Amino acid sequence: MKRRKHLRRLLPIFIFIALLFLLYFLIVPDPSKLKKENPKKTALMEYREKTFKEKKRPYRVYQSWVPFSKISPYLVKAVLIAEDDKFWKHEGFDFEAIQKAIEKDIQAKKFKFGGSTITQQLARNLYLSPEKSLTRKISEAIITWRMERILSKRRILELYLNIVEWGEGIFGAEAASRHYYGKPSSELAPEEAARLASVLPNPKKYNPVGDQRYVINRSNLIYSIMVQRGIVIPEYQEVTESTEPSPIEEKRSPRPFSKDAPSF
């Protein structure tokens, strides 16, 4: 009798847990089909189309899907440096970056929910609205967790590079490369890759081929890291210019050996 009463008390809890699991599988998208299928349209694309339609402004999506092997390795490395330098090591969440973002939010007294990894950005762009809320962040975390367990890192990166926003109506590396540089993404030079990567935090505000101070500084930093890591081998002219002594160093340098100088 006591056992039955105990089970009756636990029954509502079991039902509640079962309903939660049911809601989880009904509401949260299943990313398993992304193993072989490429998404045709993302939630962010639909959101942009809706926003422009409400404003009665024309909007067209430019996107051209390319396999990972057809994207410049320079762009791949530049994007990783700019957006998620620990991509290959973490399991979807960079807790150190999240902590730093929270600390900045507390100081600024604004909660922006920063510190997102590439997998988190992919989850958000594919399935969720860009509007910031706690509910969206929780959904993003669940989808990110599922993606990291279902998809390979290479596939996650391939998806991200093909759907990420790179300007008004421009989505993916191929569309961005052709729009800004008039060439396929496979032919991007290191400097061009660094420029494209530099605008990802806010592609609606920044232009990779413009002269905005932020883009110049950030792309130079990304490029310098690429050089330091041996991803880019500087041209001969770059090396000679960087090793050329400054006017101050020239004044301080010892005089050349003279025939008239006494020998010891």
C-alpha cells in the first residue's frame, strides 16, 4: 500500500518529465538531417525578408553554396581567429569567453549575451530570431549541444561559412567573395580573408572593402596573427620593410669598419 501511494505521488513528476521531453523534441529542431542536407533558407534570412517587407523595401538573398574544400583556407583560418579561436578544442561553448562577456555586460550594465562560439552562431542563424532574450539563449544552448554531438566539426564549419551573413542580403563565403572581390572564395588572398573576417561581428555596419577604422585595425590584427602562426608567409618586400632599421636605430647603430681604424 505504501509503495502504491509513493508511486502515485511520483506519477505527476514522471508525467511532467515526459511532457518536457516531448516538448523538447517537438520544439527544438533536429540537426541530424544537416549531416547530408544543406539548408535552403535560414531563420535569419526569413527574418531579414520579413523586416524589409514590413518597411516596403526590396530585399534579395544572395547565396551560393560551396563545399568546404572550395573555400580558401586563408578565410577559414581568419574566421576562426576572429570569431572562435578555440573552435577545435571546445564542445560548443567557450566558457572563458562567456565569463568575460558577462563581466563586460555587468560593467556596462547591459546584457548582450556575448561570447558566442561558431556553433552557437550557427544554431542561432539557422533556427532562431536575432532578437535577444533569455528564452532564445536557452534554445540556442540546447541546439548547440545537439549539433556538437551529431555533426562533425568540419561539417559545422562548412555550414557556418555558407550561411553566415556578410552584408545586406549577402550570405556565405562564396557570395561575399564574389560581391566584394569579384572572385570565387577559393581564390581569396590572406589580406582579403582577414578583411572579410573582420566584419563578422556586425556585417550590417561594417564593409570589408571600406576604410572604416575598425575594419582596418581588426583586419590588420587578424592578418598579423596569421603571419605569426605561419599561416601566411610574408612577401619578400614585407619582410625587408619590417626589418629595415628606423631613423632612430640608424643613428644609434655603430659606424662601419674603416681601413684607417686602429686594429687590436
